[in-house]
Amino acid sequence: MGVDHIDLLQLHNLVDVIEWEFALREGGALEAAVEARAEGLVRFIGVTGHGLSIAAMHRRSLERFPFDSVLLPYNFRQMQDERYAAEFEALTRICAEDGVAMQTIKSIALAPWDGRPQTASTWYEPLTDPVDINLAVRWVLGHDGVFLNTVGDVRLLPHVLTAAEEFSGERPNDERMRELVQRHSLKPLFV
């Protein structure tokens, strides 16, 4: 790749308690990441995950090690799950207090594919209309302290980048977001 170090090394999808323990134990992946950072090969270490329990797992991870970043799903539809929303906001407070970067993904998720033909290079069906993408991106960016990671489909990337570039600080209200949910029958990715 022509680089002498990478900025961020993330331990991916540490949701399962057994895998989490395996990665964070002595001699595990975290230890190797810390060694790589000490050698100057890595600047920051993060943890990622998916699913309803991931915000709670990230809080647990931060109790075990001072990760530099966390990454997890965040969109209006998923935040209608009261348990997920409460855990997400608790994690937000901890990240703000400890200076941990909070990366968000799945901002333009429409629904799981559920057997429908896959028309995008994402594991979920994404919103595709630029107006809808703009609305979803603005909603995510309207939350202080979170970062918006881009989408996994290169054809949708320009729409996400345009929406982020045009964001003026105004978050769409819940009524507009509920209209988006109803118009597209948005489904949570995790139930």
C-alpha cells in the first residue's frame, strides 16, 4: 500500500461474548494491536460491531481498554427500538466524556434484503433516492459527537458525500423521518 503505518486498526464485530473475550484476552488481537501501536505501525485502535447489543458491548469494551474509537449502526429507524436507543445514548455520553470517536454506519439502511434480489453491494438494502439519502444523512449528522461513515456501495457514495457536504446543522424533525419510514416501509436491520 506504500505506507509505513495505518491510522486506525479496528477489531471487527466484537458482539459475541466468547469472541470478545478471545480478542481482548492476554495474547489476543488487542494485545497485537497495542504492540503494533507501540512500534508505530498503528496510530489508533478501535472496536466495531453490529446488532442490538453492540452499544452495550462497546461500553463493556471501553471498561476493559481505552479504545480510540467505536463503530456501530445509527439511523432513525433503528433508534425507534427503545432499548437500542437507550444503550446508544449511554455509549454516546461515555465517548464524549472519554474523547472516544463514535463512528456510525448504516445511515441509509432501508431494510434487510429478505430474499429480494440484491441490487447494491451492501448486505442490507439501502435507500437510493438522493432526496431520501439527504434526509437520512442530515438526521445522523444532526447528533452531536457522532461521525458518519460512508456507504458500502460506490454508486451511492456521491449522494452520501453531497448530503454531508450540504449539511447546514439542521436536523430533520421526527415527523419528517417518520414520513420517510412510512413511505419506504423502512425496517430495522436488527430486531
